[in-house]
Amino acid sequence: MINTEVIIFITAVYLAIMFVIAFRVDSRDHGQFSRFKPLIYTLSLAVYCTSWTFYGAVGTAATSGWNFFTIYLGPIIVFTLFFPFIRKVIAIAKRNKTTSIADFLATRYGKSRSLAALVTLIAFIGTLPYIALQIKAISSSFDLITGAEMIVEPRFHFDTAIFLTIILAIFSILFGARTIDVSQHHKGLIYAISFESLVKLFSFLVIAFMAYQLIVEASEIRPDAFSIRHLLWSPFESLSLTPKFFTTLLLSAGAIFLLPRQFHVMAVEASGSEEMSSWGLPIYLLLFSVAVVPIAAAGLMIIGSGQNADLYVLLLPMSQDNYLLSVLAYLGGFAAATGMVIVATLALSTMVSNDLIVPVLVRFFRSDSEQQMYRSLLIIRRATILLILLLAYLFYAVGGTERSLQSIGLVSFAAAIQFLPSFLGSVYWYRGHKNGAIAGLLIGMSIWFYSLLLPTLSGQSWMPEFYIELLNNSESLFNPQALFGYAMSDSLTHAVFWSLLFNTLLYIFISLRSHHKVVDRLQAAVYIDQGESFNQPEKDYPFQVGDLFELCSRFTGEARSREYFSRFGYQIDRSYSKKIASSQFTLLAERLLASSIGMATASSLIRSLAQPQPASRTGIYEFIDQTGQAIEFNRELLQVTLDHIDEAVSVVDKDLRLVAWNRQYIDFFEYEAGFIRVGKPVKEVIRRNLESGYGPVIEGDIEQHVDKRLKFLRDAKKYSYIRDWQNGRTVQIAGAHMPDGGYITTYTDITPLKQAEKHLAAINETLEAKVLERTEMLSDVNQQLEELLDTRKHFLAAASHDLIQPLGASKLYMGALKEDLADDATKFSMADNAYNAIITAESLLKSLLYLSRMDSGLLTPELDEFPLEELFASIENEFAPRAEQKGLQLRVLPTNYLIRSDRSLMLSLLQNLVANAIRYTKKGAVMVLCRRKAGQLVIEVRDSGDGIAEERQQEIFQAFKQLENGSVEGVGLGLAICQRAANLLQHDLSLRSSPGHGSTFKLTVPLAGKQVMELQHEVEQSSGGDLAGLRVAYIDDDRLLLNATHDLMKRWGIDVTISESITEFRIMAAAGKQFDVILMDYQLGEGANGLELLELYRREVSEDFLGILATAKQSEELRSEVEQAGFKFMAKPLGPARLRSVLQSYVR
């Protein structure tokens, strides 16, 4: 015997080693890859080898011969012959983020909470005897090795078992319930369990080697009487293939994936390294099986059948007074038992808290704070673990473990096998239904409880008398071990046969009789194959006046639409709305829509809605409503922005009709109430202004001056000049052409500045004594000019940033519309034109924002060494299609040089140079190349355009400056951005050009060397990757953008959750709601930002998700901070193609 304090110390050291292993692994970088992952996963599956297989297999071999092998043979068959089934189960579990076997079955059968609760109860009841078995094994081995008095009767005072139960509870909480994150991988726990698998295998093999040596020694003493072969194989001379043999084989085969702990390590903890287990686990189990033979033979030879054969593993080294091997045998059994208890309690506590307790708390209780909810859930998880172990001890204490270890284990296996019909049906049978699964499980567990569990406890004094009588009445139809008067060779086979029979039949029958909803069919498709689609086309419908009026209101506002139609004599009331729209009314509606979305798009929209469509009327109107809201929001935002500009602003469309203005414009020209309205011909406005003195002194016919100004607008030429008006004002007027053919004009009253200039000129002619006064006044004027310029600069920054948001929403809606019209080439072309118009506006705004940031000094270069070929590849991918559309050839010559610069600024610089070359080249080619010169690298962008005269080459680098070319679009920002970016990077940018010989832009950058390895370019794919069922959360304080993204993702089959409330997101995180992807805005209200919320979710819910921070804040510092935190950075506005590509890359 070994001193009790020594065994306690050794046990404590062993547990401390396990905890250190788990702690060190959990503290490691979660993104760190380990080449031992396949081995660790395989060893973790060996948690199947509990004290039953460590102690009980030897006892079974000593009493029943080869029957012990069935508990190993079942898992070996499953993992060698049916591994594709295991692989499929793992894939389904990972795709659906499954947390337990209850979650797996409930998700398949219509996401049924009642089924999840039932599976949890069955697992709870069925696992208790198995945990009690581990308590018995540890307690017995501890008492045996320390020489403590064996427990003869169950006692409820403090004994070895209760102390060990408390220790197991503490370590189960430390390993499995330090946090409430059930979806993340418990890497530390899995490594600790793998270590235990090595310990129990090593100790078992060492004891087997010792047993073999004892057999060899015995044969050498009397070689004439006993041979090694006789001593070794005498317990296994006969093999009886009884029904119990095949029953045990079936139970063990099912247990390897149906037991809650086995499903947890097999599917929940899987991380893509499962292939080794297909042969690794069978080898592990075969080693155990082989080692059983010498231990059982030596035990019978030396110890005899009078002792408990289950403890031969421990009794053999003790009989030889080998204390070292005795301790090793004790640790092996302890490892086998504790590994099972820790994983089983983790799996069960997850199921009980998630599927039984938390639903009740969510329904009937409210948490005051996020922290309080977290603490409550953590307490529940830990209390559940303690409760499970205490109930298992109670089962042990009342006598539920008086039978052999094998008998107790088979009782638990028989409970777990009840999951088999519904489990197999979940992955192979489309018609499986939750009603059938629930009915089958209820009848199967009832028979298991009645005919197997209760007979196990029949010897207890508290068992009802009538049940004892039924057990003893062999003629009764309700005899628990002879149901319907049919007795079998053993009670286990009897119980398993009847329970599985009724379970399977009821599952099939009820499933066939149940009504399958769409969610049932969809979930079946997710589990069995790649899913299905269900289309329900709607019938066509005619348009009435009210339909067209509502359509216009969505895009232009109700008040504006009503006022517009009233000018033409249409009073839209209830009775008139029901009339069929005339051709004139339809034409007016098209014109009104055209003022917001363009004539081509307006005509296409009305025609498409008046013809049969595959989408429902409700769906069309919902899309129109949301798109209309986006455009209306853009219009309102533009109006608010214009009203906050000091200058007077007016905007006309290509038909020279007034479409937008600001309050300062009305005040500047002192218009009468009602004179200015949408659609007002600008000709009438110009005439009124000239007649009222709002303009310079004119001579001759006033109509000639009106026509002259209209011609200037039609020619779409830029201008900026200063005029003295008739009313005494000095006004600066500037105008610019808009991409859609319209024109914007600004009016600035600079009279005070001009008066100050005149006054300064007068002072300059006076005495020298006035110098100080003149200087002070000049400072005031300069200050005013600086404030004016500063105001314009801040306006551009703010307006550019605020307009990007609604443009992003518009892109998403238009992208979705393009997908809907993909089969109609005409309509798709119109939608594509509208989409390109939004892209053009977005590009203009981004350019303004870029200039504003450079002017304000907010842009700081981040210098680094990188391959120039990366930028060349990006340029070629982006501009080759554009050049091809224009009939040009774009040639980008490859390079292997490394440069030192700012990657982002360099890419923007080259993009603008190439875009400018393509824009001004009518035919020929554009070439991008580089060459080495004097230790530096010269990048050249050459084109075959018209060329630029030398005296005008400096003008093109000025903002908003273009050479006269009415056929070229743009506003003149590209080269200005290039020049400022080059200056910021201290790179030399030069131009060589002459009329008729094209142009060459040269950019000289520092050379860092040559690239050693060949680059691999990533090609963004717009297709591939199944997004159906992907769980995405999008948090943004912009409701319009939320709705647009929600609708777009729904069209992709994504399960999307949106919220503009930080509090709501924190509640979802506290409740442990699972998402695959979280798309988060950065600038949120309520004192938090998106990066903090992503880190909160990763810390408290799960690490297994893709976090995306989307923001219009273009900061390299913020991008670096996001990427270092392990999340993805995306700049707003979000384009549909880019967003889909990111999601698909995550799915793949």
C-alpha cells in the first residue's frame, strides 16, 4: 500500500500539469498554426477510452473472453469503413456553428427548441450513470492503492467518492467554464485531454508489458505444464457470437459519435485536421485491445477470479510490490476517468444552459446590464457542472454502480443509441420531421428507462413493490425484461431491440404524416445537399393614376409630385387615383422621374412595371420605396449642404431647367415668393435678373444677352469672372459642367473685399505715416480671404464625406436591381448606366475628399518597401477593360523592382495618371513602364493623344482646370491630385509633350532593389462560395444604409441581422448570439466605436467569426489598428461586388 498523502500529492501534481498545459495553449496566439493539430485531434477522440475501457475491458475479458473487444471494434469499423459519414457530420456541424448534439438535431429539424430540450434531457439522464461509473472507478482505485477501507454500503457522509466528486467539479469548471464562450474552440482543454490520452495509453501498455513478463516467468518455472501460449490465450479459447455480442457492437459503434462528449470533440472542436483520425483512432484502440490480453491472462493466473477483475490493472503491480507501476496504473485510470468527466460535463452543461435554462431566463427575466447577464450565465454554467456531478455521485451512492463497469457503461450507451434514427435521418432522409424525431425519442427513452435503467436499480430498498413483482412475473406482458411475453438471451439486447424498433418506426411514421414547412425543407437541404430554391411568380397588374403618383412620390417626394401634376391640371385625390393613367399623364410622370434618376432609367422603370415580371408586386414596391427613400435622402442631404454654404448656388439640368438651389440664392436675388420652383426654365430666371438690375450694365436688346448666357450654359464651359453690377455690388460668378449634362453656378458677393482693395490703393498714395494702418487693414483682408478659403475647404471635406454614405446605399440598391435585371439585356443596360453614373459621382466626391485631406495636412505618408509590380498589376486589372471599351490598347510592362514610397498614395497617383491618359487619347495606345536611372526608378505613363503645348503644360496641374475639350468628361481634379501627392512624397513629377505627338508623364521614385520571389497576383472573384445560410450582423447608425445592405444580403440568401443600436448589439452579444460575419460601422454614437464592439464580441461570445470594420474615415492609422486587431478594414461606400467577394472568400 502507498501512503494516502503521497497519492494525494501525486494526484495534485498531475492535475496541475494538466491545468498548465491548458493554460499555456489558451494563452497562445489563436492564429498560430500547429503541425501537431491532426495528432491532437485524433488523441482527443480517445476520450472514448474511459475507466470502462481502462479497467472494465480487462474485467470483461477475464470473465467473457473475446466479448471485451466489441467496445473497441465498433468505433474501429465506423472510422475505417464509414469515415465519409463522419466527415459529412463534421462539415455540417462547422457550417452551422453547432455547439452540441442537441443543437445539431434541433437545427436540422426546423430549429426546434422543444427537440433541443428533449435531446438535452435524454443526454442528461443517459450520461449520469456513465459519470457515476467514473466516480466509482476513481474511488475504488484510490481506496485500493492507499489501503483505505472499502465502502460496503452507500453512505452520505464524507467519503473518498464525495471528495473526488468535488475535485472533478472544480477542475471541470476550470477547464470548461472559465468563460461562457461555447462556440469557440477550447484548445487548452483539447490539448489537456490529448495529454491524458497519451498517459492512459502509456500506462496501460507498460502494465501489459509487465503482465507479459509475469506470464513468461511462470512458463519458465514449469515449462512442461504451462506454455506461454497456453497461459496467454487460455481465457480466449472460445468465441461465442451471441446476440449480446452484436448488441454491444452496435452500441459502441453508435457511441463514438452519439455520446455528447464524443460529438463535442469530434464535431464541435474540429478544426479541419480530421483525416488522420480515420486511421489514427483505430490504431489507438487496437493497441488498447492487444494490451488487454496479457493483463487479463496474468490477472487470472496470479490474482485469481476471487478478486474484482475490473481492478486487475491496479492489482497486478501491487501484487509484485512495484509501487512505481502501481502509481502509473492509478494515474492511467485517473486520466481515463477525469478526461471523460471534464468533457462530458462541459458538453452537458452547454446543452442544459443553452437549451433548458437560458430560454427560460430570456423569456421571463430581464437583465439590467450586460455585465450582470454575463455573470448570471457564467454562474448558471458552473452551477450546472456542479449539479451534474452531484447527481452522478447520488446515483453512485444509492447503489446504481453495484454492477460491473461494463454493465454501467452499456446502460449509458443504450440511452445514447436512441439518437441514432433521427441522427441518420437528419443527414440522409429529406422527409425526416421534428415531430417524428420527438415521438421516436420519447418512446425509445421510455422503453430504455422502464426495461433497462430501473432493473439496474431494482435491488434498492426504495424501488416500488409493484415493479419488483413485474420483474418476477415471467408471464406478464409488461415484464420489463420480457416485454409482450418475449424474453431474449439478455436484458441489454431486449431493451435495445424494443426501444430502437419503436423509436425508428414512430420516427418514420410520424415524419411521413407531418406537414413539412419551407424551413423544414430548407434545413433538410442544408444538411443533405446544397439546398433548394422555391419560386412563386406573381401575376401581372395594370397601373392606375395612383400607382404612377405613388411611384413618383417615392423618388421626388409627395409634395413636389402633387405640385408638379397640379400645374398641368391634375388634382390627385382619392377618386381620380383609381382611374387608368392616360398617355399624357404617363409622359408627365416619366419627366418628373427623369429629374431625379434620368430619362432612360425613368422610362425603363415605368415600362418594366407595366409588363409581367418574375418578382411580386409587393417586392417591386418595397424595392422602389427603399430606393426612392435613398434618392430622396440624397436630395435632402444635398439641400441641407447647399443651405450651409455662404455662396448663393443654383443648379440646372441639361434641359436648362432649375432643379436645385439654396436659401442664399433666394436672398441674393431677392426673388418673389413662388417665383423659383423645380422645373422653372432658367431663361425666365436670367431675364428677370437682368431686368431687375442683378447684373452688369447692358446695352442693346436684353434678349440677346439672355440668349448669349443660355448658349454659354449649353456649351458646358467652365468660367469664373468678377463683375460690377448695376445695383452697386461686385460679384464673383463661377460655373462648372456636371457629369449628367447640367450646370452649377455660384455667386459670391465680394463687394467688401473690393472696397477694401480700393481703400488700400487710396491709402498707398498718401503719406508714409499711413503704412501701419495700411498693413493692419491688409492683414484683416488676408484674414478674411483665408477664412473664406478655409470655409470652402471644410465644406468640401464635410460635403464629400456626408454624400459618400447615401451614394453607398444607392450603389447597393442599384447593384441589387442589376442582379434582378440580369436576364433582360435592355433593362440591365439602363440599370448599368445608372450604376455607372453613381460610380462617377462617387469618384468625384472621393477626389474632393482626397484634395481636402492633403490641403488640410491630415494625410501623412507611410513609407515602406514594396514591389512595384503589385501596383502595375492593379492598374492593368482596373483600366484594361476601360481602354478596350474606348478602342485603345493598354500595355503595362512587367517589372521586378522594389521601391520605397507610400503604397496607397502611389496607387492613387498612378490611377489618376493612367485614367487621364485614357480619357484624352482618342486612338492608339497607352503604355506604363519603368526604367532605372542614376540609382532611382523612373515610372512613365505614355499616351498617343493630341499632346499639350509647352506654354500650357503647367495649367493642367491646377485644380478644376481643363484645356478646352468639350467632349471629355471630368472636372479637372486628377492631375492636381497627382501633383500634390508627388509633392507630399517628395517624388519628382514631370511632363514631356508636344502637339500631335502625345504625352509622357514621368514620376521619379527611390529604388529599393530587385524582387527575389515571383509575385502572385490575387484575382478577385465575383462568384463562387455559397452564401446561403451565412449569419451576418450589420451595425450602423445610418438606417438607410442598413436597409439597403439588408435587402441586398437577403437576395444572396444570407441570414442578416441589422441594428442601429449599440445597446441592442450588446444584448445580443451578452445572450451569446452566434454570427459568422459582423459588419460594423466605426463612427457610432453612445460613446463607443465599431472596433471596440468587435473586440467585445470576440472576447465575450466567439473568436470564430469574420469582423469587418466599414467606415468613410480614410485613415491609414485606423486601417493598421483594425488589421492588427485581426479584423478586416473596408472603406465606405460599400460596393455590391466588393462586399460579396469578401463574404465569398470567407465562406471558401
